[in-house]
Amino acid sequence: MTINRFEEIEAWQKARDLARVVYQCTKDGQISRDFGLRDQMRRAVVSIMANIAEGFSRRSNREFCQFLFIAKSSAAELQNHAYVALDQAYIREADFRKLYDSLDHTSRMISNLIKYLSSTA
């Protein structure tokens, strides 16, 4: 199957879902007033999506993989920020676990895409 648009990439779709979750969980409560953490979480989740999209537009699998590594790093950054939110009691344990696990799944999807692209280079 050929992918013609970045919107067709499952990892990007998953990252988009994550963006909805992060924006929803940071819009109210104490976390909404912790501007630094709130903004960092939002930037990290947007970075996941943006780097997948930008990498897709590059001319080579090698360049695409570079952007995918950045997207994967942004997922790890967001996992870290989720710990801070949990430790400050900004989010509940159940919400933390759901976010963390979704990020882990997205990261694995990105890793699999990197492996695929590296094998076809």
C-alpha cells in the first residue's frame, strides 16, 4: 500500500488523538494555570504530529527517519511531563496511565515505521 498523504499514516493519526487528549486535560483545573507545564505538554504533543508530517514531505526515507526520531523523542518528553503532572496532583493516576500507555503505543508505531523505512532505503 502506498501512502500519499501524511494524514494516512497511522502514527500521525494516533498522535492527533493524543493532541486532543492533552489539550482536553490541560484546559481546566490547576494544570491550566501552570503555564510552563501546560505549554510544554502541548508543544510536545504538537511536535509529534508535526515531525511525522514534515518528515513525510522530505525526499528520502533517511530524512523521514530523522524527523521520526524527533517525533519519538517528543513522545518521551511528553511522558516525562505526564509524570510531573501526576506528581503535582494535576492529573489522576488513571488519566496518567492512559496517557502514558497511549504515548508508549505511539512511540512503538513510530519505531516500527523507522524500521520499515530503514529496511527499504
